[in-house]
Amino acid sequence: NVMKPLFIALLPQLLSENTIIEGIHAFTVRYVVGDDVALAEHADDSIATINVCLGGDFSGGDLEFYPIQNGKRETVRVKQQIGIALLHSGALRHRALPITGTVGAEVVVVVVVV
């Protein structure tokens, strides 16, 4: 598995050499003004997720994450940048804020672990 060493290096608290990865799947999310322009708050059904902004003619679409720090829910906003990958725990609640412009797309890679 080509991705496993990357995940172990970047998320050692979630994965180790002994981790068995059941599957990795990828899909694209396409945001279109007048249709889907955002993604509601959610957690992924995975151990880890990679979000990659593929680009488009848009602005906005930042990702917001909601970690719990010292028992308090925080908000961390990350600006989408074309070609930049963002790796996070699938359990971390997050959402994509609305885009403005015409069309935006990102690829999401989800890692499922047994």
C-alpha cells in the first residue's frame, strides 16, 4: 500500500505499522453556484481523510474544523488552495463553507481501517 507510510508518518496517533487498511476510496465533490455551494458539518466514516482542492472559478469554500480543546469546541478555518492536500482525522467534525463564483471542485480520499 503506497499511502500507508504517508498516513503513518503524518498521523502516528491514528495509524501504525500494525494497522490493517481495509480500503482507500476517492471521490470528487463539485460545488456549483445555484446548486450545491457548500457541505454541511459532518464527520467522515474513516480513520483519515485527505481533502485536495482541484480548482475552479470560485472564491470561498474554506474548510472549517471543530476540534475539542480543553473540553471546549474550537473553530479552525483553513483556506482552500489549489493543489494543496489537507490530511485530517475522519472523526474530526468539519464542513466546507459556501463558494462564490461559478464552479469549484475538490477530491476527497477516505481511508477505511479495520
